[in-house]
Amino acid sequence: MSRCYPYGAETPAGHANPYGGLIPGTPVREAWYCPNPGEVRVRWSCANGHLGEIFTICPQHYSEFMGLRDARVNGQRIPIPANIRRDVQTCPRCASLAPECDNPEHAVFYRGRAGRCGCREEKVKVRLVAVS
């Protein structure tokens, strides 16, 4: 049985596909890992058809990512506090493809630093889909 792989940074070679492969990125070399066994095979899927890579997660992380109130781990119900429920509501790839903001009032906030205000990002539903 494989270990829970919630963020993709748990491989020895680093992680080259943040957000489940929905956008390209820089490898992560050191990161926290979940010690729980992976029980659910899933992938991210958005309303525009973007699909992430298949990965395995534990019931607790599945519940957190889906915004659920509790999870069943080792036969026990574990409550998921509201402040750690992630309930992902937008596709990172769709957001990364959004045009840059051209509003000068928004540009002042960044003061020459790299960043995007997100005002032109389309909010596209994304969800975890179980894979057999």
C-alpha cells in the first residue's frame, strides 16, 4: 500500500507538477509528508476539462480537500475543523492562464514585485474525482 501523497512533494526527486499537474512548476526538494497510508486514488478535474495526475490520498486529506466536516480514519470519525478545510473552488491552471491585470490601481499594490491581483481570473469549479 502506498503512502498518502496529498501535495505531490513527497518524492525523492522533488515535485515538478504542483496542483496535481494542473500547472507546471519548480521542483520542491524538502517538504512535510503525510505518514498515513493512501486509500483513495483521485485526480483533480475542472469544468473546462483540465485533468491533473492521478495520486493517492488518505481519507483525512480527501475530506479536507473536498471541504467535508469529518473523515473516517481507522474506523473512527475525525472532525475536520473549518479552518483547515480546503474546499478547492477554482482551477489553478485556468487561473494561471488568465490575462494580466491592466488596472493601475491594482498594480500599485505590488510595487514592482512579481504578482497578480487575480481580478481577471475566471473562477472555474474544480473537484477531486475518484479513479479506479
